[in-house]
Amino acid sequence: MSNRFYRALLLVCCTLFTLQCVSVTTPSNTKESQAPVAEIDGKAISLHELDEWAKDALFNAKVQELNQYELYDLRREYLEELLTERMLQGAASQADVSTKEYVLGKDGTAISENEIVDFYQKNAEALGGTLDQWHDKIREHLEVEKYDQRKAELVEQLKAKHQIRILLEAPRITVAARGATRGPDNAPVTIVEFSDYQCRFCLSVHPTLKKILENYPDQVRLVYRHFAIPGHTRAKPAAHAAECAGAQGKFWEYHDAIFENTSALADADLEKFAKAAKLDVPEYRRCMKENRFAKKIEQDFADAEASGVQGTPTFVINGRILTGAKPYKTFEKIIEEELARKHE
């Protein structure tokens, strides 16, 4: 089933739950509503047009009380859909066919019996039941899948033929890029990471950040700041240990060692990492005993909270907030947008 089906279902559920109607469409006569959010071949799309396109989703956003960053993400998602629709409609009009016919092409979405049988055999255990019971539903699923695949391929081809500018501005915050740093100081893109050494999601995004730095060695700077969640009893000692290692010029070596062993963060384990990183162990012990970096770790936490950070990992990319262990493609998209913005 499509995302639009699920969105419609959520809208119905939210309406029944709240027993009220809330309009969040942008008034058509305000200056803000007429501001362009994108251009396609020099023709502007206004914020009002976008909000009209996405009004059901924006109703859900109001019901769920999304913050400005989540609302931006939602609008941006629908802006991509609106641009896709405009491109496909234009191409279909030139070909004198409907949009659906344009996407389907001459071959349509014919699905062979072999494709249906193959799909059933690969998913029989999860599906349960017999092939006869699932036959028509499998066909429908494969037809939708083929249609969506052709649509995506066409959109990529059409993008190359059109001049598209995204003008919808992401909300930004100001947060100090103060902490251990990887990447050049003059990099056009700065990622400030608020993280916790006991957070499994921080662990899962760790390889993604390494890949980003490998692929953008001159364009991205990563700054690490602590957000040691109070319920994670070993997060703050681990943060102290990393800072004590940093005082000896070994922050990142120690940092990486922690993320390779997040299940072992007792004092003895932390000292073992110090020895493996070839630190001056007596000095490391003094640093830990004196809590030399307690104020810095507390300040990181306070700055994060003041900026609206509520959990880990949270990233501030040139002022744009990104929450959670997002995949590489999500980071890449924002980085590329920021690099393009620097060259405008």
C-alpha cells in the first residue's frame, strides 16, 4: 500500500481521536504564503501552493504538534512530490497522454506468472497460505512496484532536463562548534554531534559518520559534544575519560575505542582503553580523580538543552537539526544542499 494511503488512514484516526477540526493552511493573502519555496524552469511554487498540496499531512502535523524542524521535513518531503508531479504532468501533456499512461509506457505493467510464482516462493514462509490465495494480491503488489520503479526512473531523467531550485529555507539554530574536531577548520559544512557513549543509536550511526568524513575530507568538519543522559550511569564517566584522553591528544583514538566496546564501560574498562591508546596512565588517573572536565561536560549538556536537543544522537549541520541515527543518504542530501548553498 502507498504512503499516501497510510497518511490518509492516519488522518482519519487522528480526527476520530481528537474530535475536532483544525485548519493549518496558510492564508493566501499573507506575504509569507506567497514566498517562493521552489522554482522549476523559472516558474515559482509558493508556500501557499505547497501547503494546499500537503494540507492533509499538515493537518496531521497540527494534531501531532510537530516542531518547526519536523514541519520543515514534512513540507520538504511534499515539495519533492509536488515537483515530481509538475514534471510528469508537463511531460505527459507534451506526449498528449495522461500521466499514468506516460509512466506506464507501451508495455504497461504486465506481470508474468513466473514473476508471481517466484515472489511467492521467496516469501512463502512470511506470507503463509497457498499461492492461489495470494495470487491476485501478489500481482497487484508487483504492478505497483513496477509502476513506482518506472516513475522513479523517469523522474531522474526529467530532473536532468529541468532547472530546479529549492528555495524553502530550513530552520536553523546557533550552537557553538566547541569540542573535539575532525576535518578542516575552514570546511564549508560543520556537523556538531551531541552524543552519549551508552546510546545504542549513537553506536549505530558511528560508521556513517566515518564514511562521511572519508567521502568529504575537505568539505566537512565534525565536532563532538557530550549529551550524557542522566539515566545512562556510565555515559558521564566515559565522557570524562574521553576528555582526559583528549588532554593528551588522543581523544578520537579513545572515542573510537569506546564505540567498539560500549558494553564494557566500568572504570577498569575505561583504564584499559587508556592503556591501549598509550596514554600516560598516572596522568589519566589524576585527570579522572579530579573530574577536570566536569564543567565542560555539564556545559555541553546545558547548551544542547537550550538548543532544543532532547535525545541522542542529535546533529546540527550548519545550524540545521537532524535527529536520530539516520542513514548515510540523509546526511549526504543535507551536505550537498549546504555545499550548493555556499556556491550560490
